[in-house]
Amino acid sequence: MILDKLKAYGAIAAALVLAVLLAAQSVRLHTEQLAHEKLKTQVAQDATQRADAALKNETKVGLKEFGHAAATQENSDAFTTSQPVRDAIARADAARHVRLLDGAEKRAATYRAMAEAGAAACRDLADRHAALDRHVVEGVNVVSALRRDLVRRDAEVALLRRQIDIERALME
């Protein structure tokens, strides 16, 4: 009988110990679950913050790229729209060259006629005048070509300068 009582008390004590251990484990599990939920919340908040930062950065970069594209287009359009002016200058210079060449040929014919009427010295002088006129006309043509090249180069330099400014603005 005593043995039965001891067994009963032992079983009760074991049950109480197990109940206390179960309660402690339950409290520990509950604490871990709370910590896990807190960690999940923090991870979600961090992901949201990173996504917001990435969106802001993407928007900022997008605006810069849009500005860059617009400035590049404006620069290109300015160069393209100035082309007719450069073409008109080149045509005017070419027409002037033709006009001067025609005048030089007429003067050369006049010089030759004068030379044939005069002596051999006059003929030499007329040839020199004709050569001088040809040199003047060719000089005007060279100046015209150089001016055309200079105008185009100036336009290209301006284009490149504006493009550099646009590219620098993109890098800022």
C-alpha cells in the first residue's frame, strides 16, 4: 500500500514536472513565435523601403534620361535647321564664282583683243592681266570653299559643344 502511494505520488510529481516543463516550453515557443513574426515584419518593411528607394532612383534616372534625350534632340534639330542657311551661303558663293568667272572670261577676251591690236608687249601684258584675273577668281573660289568649310566646322563645333554640355548634365 505504501508502495502504491509512493507510486501515485511519484506519478503525480512526474505529471507536475511534465506539466511545468510543458508550460515552460509553451512559453518559450510563444516567445519564439513572437520574435519570428517581428522578424518577418521587419524583413517586409526593409523590402518595402528598398523598393521605394529603387523606385525613387529609377524615377530620378528616368527624368534625367528624358531631359538628356530632349536636349540631344534639340541640339540635333538646331544643327539640322541651320543646314539650309549654310546651303544658301554655299549656293550664293557658287553663283558669285560663276558670275566672276564669266566676267573674267569676258575681260580676258577684251584683253586679248586689245593685245592683238597692240604690239607684242601689250599681248604679254594682256596675258598677265588674264592670269591675274584667273588667280583672283580662283582665290575667290578658294575663299568661298574655305568659308563654307569654316561655317560648317563652326556649326559642328557648336553642335559638339552643346552635346558635351548635354552629356555633362546627364552625368550630374
